[in-house]
Amino acid sequence: MRVQITVAASFSACKLERALQEKGMLTIDQKAAILRKAGITVPAFPDRSPRSQGSADDAEAALAAAVHRWSEAIDVLYVQYAAARAARSLRDAEQAHQLDALRRAADRSSA
């Protein structure tokens, strides 16, 4: 059995994602932009101002850690978004296949 997969996403978000993918692997900023375009709330980029009284190296390390956590959060959100889109597309394809099979069966019975 062959199932046709369709993408159920807004045209502009799909077009943006395809254009970005053609250029290679997506960056974190590109993933965040796709998520925003799809209406998903994206965490704010970490504040760049140091919050501690420690040295500049400590502040830099803290910022680097915060950016790393932010990047991981974006990656997780993007994977969830992509998986949800794929699942929705598979459901839509299966529904279309079942509807087509019902129509063919109805056509055969009425002929």
C-alpha cells in the first residue's frame, strides 16, 4: 500500500523552512524564526548584562552557559514542532487514503 504524504502547514512557514533547508543545516536563529512564524512562543535570548559581582570571566562563562541552555531549549521546541507537523501530515495522508478507498467502494457498489 502506498500512502501519499502531504504537508499541512501554512504556505509562508513551509516556504521559509524549505528555503532555509536548501542552504544546509538550520542555525538556532533560523529554528527560532521558524517557530515564531508558526506561532510558537520562543524563549527570549539570555540577558547580556552580568548579574553577579564576580569577574568578567565568571560573567562570560555564565552568559555562555545561559546561551547554551537557550539553544538547547530552541532545539527541543523545534524537534517537537517538526514531529507534530510530521504526525499531522501522516494523519492527513491516512485520512485522504481512507476517504479515497471509501469513494472507490461507493463507486463500485453504485455501478
